[in-house]
Amino acid sequence: MIPIQHFLVLGAILFALGVYGVLARRSAVLILMSVELMLQAVSINFIAFAAYLAPQEFRGLIFAIFVITIAAAEVGLALAIILRLFRNRATANVDEVDTLRW
């Protein structure tokens, strides 16, 4: 059986890469992908703790499914906003979108 530390390190690395992507990137699509990476890191941690602390219960797995469901809804909404932004401004760069006026 793989130790829980391996899963926690994997989750921490994925979360750190996601934070770096959110802070360093300017494209809205790449920022969205970085947020998704952070959410998947959280799901890995939920599943790892569920498997090691209470393998007979499914609480961590249920939380992970909720995170995946919310991530899917967030992607749909964010991609719709990004698509509208690209159609109106001809760019998906977040630096050029400083006002909410169209």
C-alpha cells in the first residue's frame, strides 16, 4: 500500500502549480485550467484521507464528487464568460479587461 505522504505531496505539488498558474498567466483560459488543477489537488487529498482514515466510509469520496461537480459547473460558466469576452474584445487577456462595461 502506498503511504499517504505520497498522495499529500502530489496534491501539494499540483496545488502549488495551480497557484503559480493563476498568479503568473495572463490568458483567461490558462487561469481557468490552473484553477481546475487546484481543485483536482483538493480532490486527491479528500480521497487519500478517506482511504486511509476511514476506508469503510465514503465521506471523502462524496466530497470529491461534489468538488468535481462544482468544477464542471464552474468551467461551463467561466468558458461562457471567456467566450463572450473574446467575442466583444477580441482578446482573452485578463490585463486588458479592467472594466465590466462592454
